[in-house]
Amino acid sequence: MKLRSTALLLLLLLSWTAWLPAAETQLRVGTFDVDASPPVGSLLAYDPVKDIQSPLSCRGIVILGADDPIVLCAIDWLGVSNDGQRVFKEKLAQAAGTTPERVAVHAIHQHDAPRCDFSVETILAQAGVGGGQFDPNFARVVIQNAADAVREATKSATPVDSIGLGEGIIEKVASNRRVLGPDGKVQYTRYTATKDPVVRAKPVGTIDPAVKLITFFKGDEPVAVLTYYATHPQSYYRTGLANPDFPGMARNARQDETSVPHIHFNGAGGNIGAGKWNDGSKENRQILADRVEAGMKSAWETMKRQPISADDVSWATEPVLLPLADHLVEENLQKIVHDPESTPLDRHHAAKHLAWMWRCQAGDTIDIGCLTLKNARVLHMPGELFVEYQLAAQKMRTDLFVAMAAYGEYAPGYICTEIAYSQGGYESSDRASRVSPAVEKVLMDAMAQLLESSNVKE
């Protein structure tokens, strides 16, 4: 009789607990930061390394508790493309216990910094002409070190219970690079260091002056800061001295000031630079860094906090097949790769053109990512994206906090708007862009799809 009563009590208890809501998974965030500085004698994007003026870093966060882990990584390199992206994502995914689709790797695009493209290495090795305009062995070491750091960040992740969202205006840094003439064509390209005072005096043009900020908190303790700002990050370069330039300097200064890990992403800055405010004088680097730092500080001081749980966080992707540019012709590119008179940089570019062309012809898609953090969305985009995409994303969801990280998959090169391809200028040239004008509709549709879906568990 006693056994029967005990069994009945246990049955009732199990039935009652089945109606209880499932225990909420704890949201946790881990941070990582490893040195990404190349050794002296190695290669920067354009020159051999003479010295390390200021260390480069590969840093990011791991978000745990919202389904499989999410890894966001920003590196002080010019770009990571093709098999460079594939290997980077696979290694970080394995370290975090997730899938490559839930990993985003973005370059900040400094120019006194390395490149990474293992597809180029393979193509040039098969042609018997070396590994391209970068040091593949060094790149693999950094990727492995980053994977080891991600593994530790996953183990030591901190519980978080709120986020802060902020926005600050950055004064006298961003300006549009494409100055149109009376005929609607590009009259001047206002590069990031513009010596001509006539070109510097032209209007700022279309920009996004805001830096967006997201902070994760455990109670009142900030755990990690993410910032997003759209501009080319060069003040001056071709020095042979590796350095993170003014956005990296601003990021480092804020991290030193707050003692909080700070991860910065370059937004859609393909047609944006500091050219209106910068003639290339060396003292301008610190001036530009101070202005970016001031905007970041403003965003930090004005951010608004709100509670967050694992159910408020998700990651979604939209695979896209970007349209191939018509100017890519395999026979012409192969000639450059195999021509002994070609410069290493020309061979590198031709091999990169080939790698991208073959991917497109094979139907190889790339993922556009969207991170949801309650009422915030962060779009993770490829290439040297025009700022119009960032502004369009914000207009698509004016009810949300929308940020953008570009310079992810670097293989497409510059990604212009449709009209820009008829306006001329460097960004839409055959050397710079590997996609056709039809790219605008493809990306706008993908952005709209990701932003219109809630991405949050109900």
C-alpha cells in the first residue's frame, strides 16, 4: 500500500512539473583578443614589414545560450577572402562548438596590415609563382591562435543580463570619396589622404556620421563593447610599419579608458574616407583617432540599458549568389598569373579575380548574417560595401536599432550601388569591383528579408 502511494505521488509530481515553463537558458558572452601583427620581413598588403608601429589584433566575442554559439570576429587586416574566410570560419566554429554559418569574420581594412586569401595561394602555387601578396604561414598561425582563444573564451564566458544601445556622432572624419561633376559622372575620387585643397573643399556628400554601440552587462559590470562606424580607416600608409590606424587607435583608447574589451567593426565604408579632413599629414592620424574616440565616448555615455535573455538573441543567415562582373575573362587573367613580367601585386589581383569567378560559376553562395539582440539588429555584410546599403538598412526598420558590419567576405571587392557603375570612378572600375550592377537588388532583397523577420523566439 505504501509503495502504491509513493508511485502515485511520483506520477502526480511528474505530471505537475510537465506543465511548468522550461528553465531559461543563461545567456553568456566570452571575449578573445590575440596578436595579429606580422613578423618583420613578412608582408603587409603592399610592402614588406619593417617594424610593428602598433600591434594589430584579432578580437571578438562568443555568444552562448542562444541555440548554437555565435562567434563575431574583427581583425586589423586589409581583408580576408575566399578560402581565407572558409578556413578562418571553420577553425573558429570548431573551437566554439558551432557551425561556420554562425561565425562572422570581418576585417577593419587598414592598409599597413596583411591580407589573407588561401585560394590565391593555391592558384599561384599551381602556376609556380609563389604564394601571393601575403604570408600564408603567418596567417595560419594567427587563425590557430584565434581558435585557441575562442576555445578559452567559450569555457570562461560570463553570464549577461542586459545590453546597452548607444549612438554618437563623429565630427569631421567621414566624407564621400566620389565627387560628381555637372554631368553626373565622377569628377574626383577623394581618397582618404587628399592633398588637393580644391577636392578637399567639395561637400561632404552622402555619409553615415553615427557610430553605433552595443554593450553587454552582467549586473552593472560591462562585459564587452561592440562599435560600428563606416569609413576607410587610412590616414596615411605604405610605411612598412604595421599599425591599426585611427579607428584602431580610437578603439584601443576607449578600451584603456573603460577597462572593457572593445571590438570595433568597419561599417559600409566602401565609398567613404577621411579625404575632406585629411591631406595625409602624419599629425592627422591622432586627430582623426581623437574624433572617432569622442564619438565612441558619446555613444557610451548616452546608451540606454535594457534586460536581455537567451530568448531575445538569435542568428539568421540569407545565402546569396552575387552576380559576376562581365569584365572577368579567364584567359586574360591566366595570362597575367603566368606572365613572368607581371608584378606580384598584379598576379595576386588576377588570382583573386580567378578565384571569385570560379566560385560564382560554381554557384557558390555567401551568407549575409543578421544578429538579433532584442530590438537591435546587426547585419554582417561582404566586401567594400557602399554606405547607401547601410542607410537603406536603417530605413527598412526605423523601429529598430540597426547597425552594420561590412568587410566580411572580401572576395567581391567593392560593392557599389547600381547607378554607381554608370558614373565611373575607381570603386566601380574593373580592377576594384568583381560584381555587376545587379548586385544592388540581390543585397537589398537579402537585407529586407533578414530585417523583416523577427528572429526572436516567441
